Amino acid sequence: MIITGVHSSQLQTVDLHKALHSSVAKEIYSLTKSFKKWIVLLPCSCSDILLTTVFISWTCSTCFHHSAHSQLLLLLISWQAHIAQMVRVKKRRTLVVLLCLCALGMVYISKWDDASLYLEKWIELKSCNCEKCLNDSNKDIRELLAVSPKPFLSMDDTISETDFNRWRRLKGDERTFDFFKISAKQLFTVFPAVPKIEEQSPHRCRKCAVVGNSVNLKGSRYGELIDDHNIVIRMNGGRTKGYETDVGSKTTYHVMYPESARYLDNNTHLVFLPFSVRDFLWLLRTFTPRENGKDNPEKRGNRDLVLIVNPAFINYVDQVWMTYKGYYPSTGFIVFVLSLQMCDEVNVFGYGADHEGNWSHYFEILLQKDLRTGLHPGLHEYNILQELHRNHVIRLYKGF
């Protein structure tokens, strides 16, 4: 997979930006240059007022960075000698001149309405409010994300029978599609019918830290950096207590399946990753209240913050990203691709094998030294992350 290309909206933004530079900044520069011819004839205090007015006008347009600003600034500096010789004049005369110049400045600034409209249009061209938006970064990435199904199940968005049959082969589940539909319908009597996630907006930056469980986090001291993100996504047995210096303490989303389930606090989103219909039944059993109406003591978190990954999305990761390499994608890689749908900027921590090629965790001692990456194509997954890092799509923190 080669990550190249430039987004067309970026090109439009650059052209628009340059147009604004030349139309506004150059006009200010031309005006102030003509003022210089007669400014020396004014009383010194008046020239100071004029300088202030022009400088305010220039400041109003600083969002249109252009070389003309540098030239204008040099021109302003060149007046310093004259300003230094200022003398007092009557306050009344100063006030009159100031009011006149302010009026002139207001008339002139009113000509910039079109520029403000262009600025608003430029902001709308960006898909997010980050310094660099993921969806604007690369043509190949946009194409990969464009063919993705919806990442989460909802009452109105389930999966087709074709997707179901492909998904159930991951674990050899023999239950039928009709049985699945009944189970899925029951899910939304317990959990929100529509997943609650932050939508992309040109006025918002969803900066995410995706935190795996690799032993390379030990001694990394990434904790403060991880917690500085708007959104922190963890997975499986990942824990923070006692490891805050290296992995941080903040968790926004925690991804799990039955065998890796943990108890979460009441403010963390539980992202459920199903690999079989049996997993759906476990989720229902765990969160369904007791017959007496009391909460089930087995429940793993706040049921109002549960999100269920779409089985069709798991198929998509296996087919489009992994091209069916390995038995099936790892939880870590599925979570990473999921983050590309949920975030505008993605930084990855705690991924990769140890020095012997094994997947080992920062919170435990690996006993099975010949594990490698199990049934998953771990090396291929990591190579994809490295390529995206090299092409500045994501940032991969490799730890120590």
C-alpha cells in the first residue's frame, strides 16, 4: 500500500490563501507607502496617530500571512526616527485628527467584507480544526476510508447476510443469520439505539492517542503525552493504575471482547468487539438487569456508553487493509483502523513485538517465549503502521 497524493481541497485552500494575501496585504502596503510621501509634513503627534491607525488595519489582516506584511513592518520601523521627535499639541486638535482618521479607517476596513467571507470559506474547506486533518492528508487513505462500512451497529444499521456469513467464519460460529437478527434487536433494548460519538467538524479537533499494550511502553514516560490528547483509546487488558508514568491515566474508550473484558468506571465508553454471535449473547447476559430490577453485578461499565463494533467493519479491515493475510486481524489493528474513523489526528503508542519477536505486555511477564504474534499477521500489521508514519499520516511512538 503506497501512501501518496495531495487532496484537491488542500490545493484549493492554498490558491485561495494566496489570493487573499495578494488582494488585502498588498493593498495595505500600497496605501501606507503613499502615506509616507507626505507624513513628514504632518505634526509629529498626527503622524503617530496615523501610524497607529495603519498598524491596527494591518493587524486586522494578520491571518493572511504574506511577504507584504514583512515589507510593511519594515516601513513602519523606518518611521521610528520621526516618531521619536514627537512633540505635544493641544488635546483638542489631537482628538479631532484621531476621530477623522478612525472614520477613514472604518471606511477602508469595510472594503474587507469579501475577505472575511473568503476566510470563512477557507475554514469550511478543512475537514477538522486540527493543524493537519487525517482525511485531508492523503489520497490513498481517503480512498480506504471511503469504502468503510459504518464502524458501529445501530438500531437502523445492521449487516447484510453476506457480511454476516463472512464474519461468522472467523470463529466458526454455526448460528444462523435469523438468530443473529433477533439477538441484535435485543441488544438495542438494553443499549443506545444510536452510537454516541463525536462527529467530524471543521470547528473541532479530535486528537486521539491509540494505546496498545506492548512491553515497549515500559520506561517510555509517555504518560503525560498520552493524557494530553482529547481522546484516549485503550484495549483488552490494558490498565493504568501503577503505570501512569508510562501509559497515562486517562481513558475515553476501552475496546474489549468477552475473553479480554475488564470492569470500567462509569464515564468510560465500552467499545465491544464481537467475533461471534456467542459474543453478542455474552454482552446481553452481562448487562441485562436481574429479575428483581437490580443491576447485574457482572456488568462491565455504563450501559449508556456502550458502542458495538459492526461485524461488517471487521470484514472490511480483514479484506481491505490486511488483504486476508493471517487468520484474522488482531484486536490492536482493528482498533487502529477504527480510530481512523473516529479521530482527526491519530498518534499510536504501545504497538509492536519485543526484541525476540513476541507480543508481550507492559503489565505482565511473558511465559510463552515462542508465542510470536499468534494467529495474527503481526509483522504485516506493524509494517503498515510504519509506512503510515513515514508518510506523515499518523505518528507512531515506538517506545523503548
